[in-house]
Amino acid sequence: RRIATFFLREVASGLSSIAVGKILQGVDNALCLVGGNCSIEGFDHKGEEQFWTVAGDYVGTMEVCDINGDGANELIAGTDDNEIRICTAAGDILCESQQT
């Protein structure tokens, strides 16, 4: 294995979680998804932002999978305000669940 830097990018909202996955339709490459203070950004292999969505608080965890069986991956994110959100590649929220 060889360790290499592909890109270096400053994230204004900070970085509290990271995931890698294919979320955009028609794009073969996975995105590097970073969660920070109230937002999630997705960067391609060149460091260009390809995805952005709002989150309710600091993003603590993320996962990319096809949650609804439609053949397209969704992004599942858990935030410090005890919310779990599922959003599409367009950034639209499919569902939100308050965890107590």
C-alpha cells in the first residue's frame, strides 16, 4: 500500500465525521463525504465539491446505502441534536427521526 494525498481541502464548517460512497447518479466515482457543523459536503477525487446539504447540528455519523430499494444510494446521517436524517443525492430529506 502507498499513502498519497489526492487533494487538500479546507472545510469551513469543520469536520466531525467522514464517509466514502457513491451517492450521485451517473457518476462512477465515489465521493468523500464530510460532515461538520450543520452541513455535509461531498468532494470528488479532484477535491471539487459535488454535493452539499444542510444538517441540524454537528454530524456525528454517516452511511451511504440504498435504503429504499430504488437502485440509488441515499445518505443517512446522525447529528448531535439526536436526529437521524435520510437524504437523496439532490439533498432532499426523505425522512427525519428524532431519537430520545
